[in-house]
Amino acid sequence: MELLDHIVKIIEQVGFPAALVLMMVVLAPRYALRLLEVFRKIMDDFAGKLVTGIHQVVERHEAVINRAEGITSRQEAAVSRLEAISQVRWQNGGTGMGNPEWTPAVWQDETALIKIAATKYGLDWHFVAAIRKAEGGAPGREFGVLSVKAPSYAAQLEICCQTVRHRLIQYDQDNQALELHEAPDGSQAVIYGREFISWFAGIWAPNGASNDPGGLNGNWSRNVSYWYLHLMDLDHPA
């Protein structure tokens, strides 16, 4: 007997509502198993994609860590090279940044380190580099940090950036630290104003300081301003 004949006979015997309930009871387990199988496949597929996604995130994270470690290694190597070169230069009677023996390659290394440190503190790297140019200190005094212990180039740079940021925040509470500077290419560059630089000089390199018997601090603001604008203009040539 065909399946349809069975269904018709059941309906005739028990009535349509009861027959419908019976068919649901008989057929439901079969379709429920199919639904469960479909659901299981969906979950397996989702789990596979989730695991793959987690692996990709972990791999990207490891790649970022490896790049960061590589950058740190290069920074440390650059600092070591700079400190070694500085030691040799000063042992041979070097006189700081004005020395013509200071090669572009060495300054390029310094610039890279200064940019990284300045970015960390949200500073204009040109200003930090201008301090380095104006100070031109011997090893352990590269940025003119004398009030606290800073025996290495990295320590000098770090304290310089910390101090500039602190003083910028302090000055900007009651004054405008920024102003516009027209660069050689005609663009308007945002720079630290001359009034801020003059105010900062009174803290960083005050006139009459006990460690400045020659009175060189009197030229500090002018020297830093010159180097600051010079380095800025180099980034915006005509």
C-alpha cells in the first residue's frame, strides 16, 4: 500500500486533527534529527572560522611584537653607535655639534631617535633637535641636562622631552605657546612661539647659572630659535 493510501486510511479512522497529530509524532523525530545535523554542521563551521580568526589575530600580534622588538633593537644600536662616536670625538678634542667632522649619517641617526622620543611625548621634534644642536654637549651632556643624573644619550633625550612637555603644559595654561610660521614653500607651519622659547630658556639655560661661567646661556634662546626654524624650513623647501 502506498504511503498516501496509509495517510488517507488513518484520516478516515481517527479524523484529520488526530491524524495530523499522529503524523507529527511519527515524522518529527526524523526531521528533528536532520535539523540537529544541520545545526551541528553550522556550529562546526563557526568553530572552525573562530579558531582560524584567533590564530590570525595571534599571528598579527606576534608580528607587531617582533616589529617593535626590531625597532627597539635598532634604537639601542643607534644609541650605542652615537655614544661610541661621541666618546671618540671628545677624546680627540671634538667641540660638539659645530664640529665639521659630525657627519650627516650620524645626525641622521640622532634625528631618528629624536623623532621617536618626541612623538612619544607629543612634541615637535624640530624643537628637541634644535636644543640638541644648540647644546652640542659632550657624552652624558648631549642635551645639556645637568640638574639630574643622565649619563647616557638616551637618558639625556628622555629628560629633555619630559621637561619640554611639562613646561609646554605649564606655559599653555595662561599663554599661547603656538604660533604660525611661513615656510619657504609658502605653507603655514605651526611652531612653538618665540615668547615660549624665551620663557623656556629662563628655566633650561638661565642667565647667571653657576654652571655657565662664560655667560653662554645669554645666547641660548637665539641659538635654539635659529636651529628650530632652520630645521623646520628644511622640511618645507621652496
